[in-house]
Amino acid sequence: MSIDIVVGANWGDEGKGRMVDYLAQDADYVVRFQGGNNAGHTVVNEFGTFKLHLLPSGVFNPKVTNILGPGMVIDLQGLAEELADLKSRGIEPTMRISDRATICFPFHRLQDGWEEERLGSKAYGSTRRGIAPAYGDRTVKKAIQIGELLYPERLKERLADLIEFKELQSGLYDKNGAITLEETLAWTEKYGAEIRDMICDTTVLLDDAAKAGKNILFEAQLGTLRDLNFGIYPFTTSSCTLAAYAPVGGGLFGHNLDRVLSVVKAFSTCVGEGPFVTRMDESDGDTLRETAEEYGAATGRPRTIGHFDAVATRYGVRIQGSTEVALTKLDSLSGIPTLKICTQYDFKGEKIDNFPINAMLDESKPVYIEVPGWQEDITGVRSFCDLPQTAQDYVLEIEKRIDCRIRYVSVGPERESLIDRGEA
């Protein structure tokens, strides 16, 4: 038996989907433990290229049971459409949905957009998928649990109470009447019917699986720096993106975790607002964005591009409790003569080694070291020793700076485009 967790150590978009897809070949269960459909995981395998939002990246292994855990907020329409898209391409995964997860409704999307519009130039950079309002409703004890879809009469009563609350909130934005019980109930019945048979107590399911010695893989969304508690608050998501939350958000207790694999990109990127210390010059950033195809999987927004930030990544790796690291998109750096690694921040003349809160980040400048790049195409390399020496040196310099062993190095988006350095 193994219980492993794959998380992001940066701002999200690190390549977690490709790593879960790879590791899921040996898994029996793959569990998403937080978030909703506000971010995407891109997976490239023998079936094609996929952008997953709610679904775990284990859906391509027919032997895997895929679980949406109790820590998630689930857009029923988004889930139904994702499943339909997979089915149209010949993929019908085994799915189970926690009865304790909560529903992300269309009115949550409306509220998300209204608040971003109200904030104007101070907006948080939300995907407008309704995640913050959905988690907000959970916190103030107004949310509807997925399991309530199995009890229609109770569901109607609960929805009526929730819509009354939403009408009060709508008035804050002068949007009274935009949210109705009739439309919400019709939406819930339509899309709830499509996933009703998947709902169960996933905690019992996972506990039985662990006791039977099955391999369980937990999958996170986004990364450390978007975590609600330890990220660049308030430019964060509204859930806990950390490995420590996996047993809670996934619903598995009393079993030891075997490893935490943190995924890190070979350069820095982010989507959304907030401080980003190692931002590249516009021309260099634009070039690398096109080479590496750096656009948000959920929104299509261009990602901000930066040099590798060892300060932020060391922090992310530590907060995740990482046992090993996967470094992705190394191939995208081929052809760049000189590469920069940020090793410290300069805050008003003071050198900083530890990642601070936004009040300091906003005024921090990067302190770089420069290392030589490489010209060779490395997409066909499958052994670390076959990489150009300067590419090896770059990886090892990052490994030293983030204080965690880099086990995997990806040199392309495909599942097999991966170097495994083996266990330490």
C-alpha cells in the first residue's frame, strides 16, 4: 500500500496534472481534495490533450476509482460537461463524489463577477467561477451538500432558504431579482440527476481501500502561494492547497502518508493578481510564454512569466512538507544563453532569505545569480546524465537552493517525456 500526495509548490500551473497522470498508472484511487473548477490541469497522453478542471487526473486509467472529496466545491454543470466531453472521446472513468462536498451554483459565479467588478483596479484576479462565494457559504453555514441531492424535498427547503439569503446579498450590488429559486432548482435537478449515482460516503470507501492495501493518490489544485492561509493573501484561492489538508479534504484518517511530491516549474509563472518578484522583462517573458505555451488552462489568460524564484519555491516546498520534487518544463528553457535564479530578496537594502508577507513582497527586489543555459533539444532525453552538463547544473543548483531533492524532471508534456532519477 502507498498513500501519496501531489501538490504545487508555487502559484499553481506547475504541471501537477501531468505528474498525477504519470503516477496514476500505479494507483487504485485518485482523490481531489480541495478547490473547484477554477483552475485546470493539462494532461497529454495516448488519448490526446485534455484540460481537466474538476476531474482528477487519474481518469485515464480504467483501473482507477476517481474521487471528488469532501473538501471540494463542485459545479454540477461543469462536472457533467467534463464527463460528457471525456465520454465523447471514448473515456468513461469510474467516479465517486463525496456526499459532504458542497455545490457551487450559477449564482456563485454571478456573485464572483459582481465583486470583481466592484473592486475594479483592486480586483483579486478571480477566475469568476464562483469559488470564493461557494466557500464563503460553507463558512457561514449556508451551503448545500452534494448528498442533499438524494433528498429532494429537503433540498427544496434548503434551497429556498439559501435563495432568500442570496437575495439579501444581491442587494449589495443592486442586483435584486437576478437570482431566483425556480431557475436554481431547475439547474440543480437537471445536472444533479446526471451525477446522483456517483454520490456516496467516500470516507468509508477510502478507509476500506487503505485497510485492503490499495494505492491511494491525493491530488491538489493550485499551489502553496495561492493557499488561503500561507499564500499571498488576499490574492489566493479560498481553500487550503497544502498536503497537510489532504486527509481532511480527501476524507481519509488514521493512515500514514508515504510521500509528498511537490511540483515546481523550471521557471516562475502565475495567473491572476498579487506580488510576483521575479517578473521577466516584457520581451523575454513574451518569448518564453509562446515557447512554453503559458496560458491558463481554465481561463486562457496569459500567464505572467518570471525567472526561477528559489526564495518562493523553498518556502513552498517547506510548507508542503515535501519529500521530493518534480521539476517541469525544463525543455522550454533550451536556447536561452543565460538563466537567472533568484536566491534572495532585497527589501529596502536588507537581504531576505525567507518568503515574507505581501507588505514586504510589494517592495522587494530579486537578487539573482546567473548560470549558463544550453542550446540542445532535450525533449528526447530520458536519463539525467544524458542532459547537457549545463542543464544538469541548472537542475542541481535549483535542488540546492530549494533544499529538497528533485526526483523527476519533465522534458515535454507527454506522459513519457520524463526523467526519473530514482529514490534517494
